[in-house]
Amino acid sequence: MLQKMEHGPIVMSHLIFNGQQYSQWKTRMSKEICLTLECSKVLEPIPDGETDVERVARETQENQAAGAVFNKLGTDVINLVRDCNTVREIFAVLNLQYGAGNRVNALIIQSQLDNMRLDPQSDVI
């Protein structure tokens, strides 16, 4: 569930992701990472041949971005991604758990279950 939090006279939309509406949350988080933190490169693959200065700058941005993402996750979701070190890793785990493919599988399973319920010889109630 996406939640809005109030701070004084201003209502700020802090998107706390608790397992619902993943694609909306991911889109907004990606925009926040790119615009607010100016860390758009953390969403891209690591370039070959980066210098030590570039690596340190990238790691700093990755830490800021990962911290921002962790601050927008509910407790149950944090447990899924607590071992992730980068935003790319966090999004990969969340995509597997909550992405479109997972919804398709759930619909297929639901359809199969409904068909079994319609079958008079089925033991499914």
C-alpha cells in the first residue's frame, strides 16, 4: 500500500511500499532517484574501465540511492531485500517478487484452481 505522510502544513508523498502497486512505486522511486538525488547512473550497468575516482563517486551515489529506497520500504519488504547492496539488486529482487510476471503466474494458478472447483470429480472445495 502506498502511504502519504504529513509533515507540518505540507503533505509530502513518501511512498512506503508494502507489496502493493509495485509498478507505480518503482516508477516514482526511479524518478526520485534520478531527479532528487541526481543519481541516475545507479540504475545503469557498471561501465567497464572506470577509474578509482569514478568508482568512489558511483559507490557514494549507490549508497545514497539504496538508502533512499530502503527508507521507502515497509518492514516485510525490507526483509526480502536486506542482503542487497545496490539499487539494481533491490529492484531485481522486487521485480521477481512483485513484477508483472508474478501477477501472470498468480492469475494462471487462480484460473487453474477455478477450473478444478468447477470439475465435479475434483476434491477441491
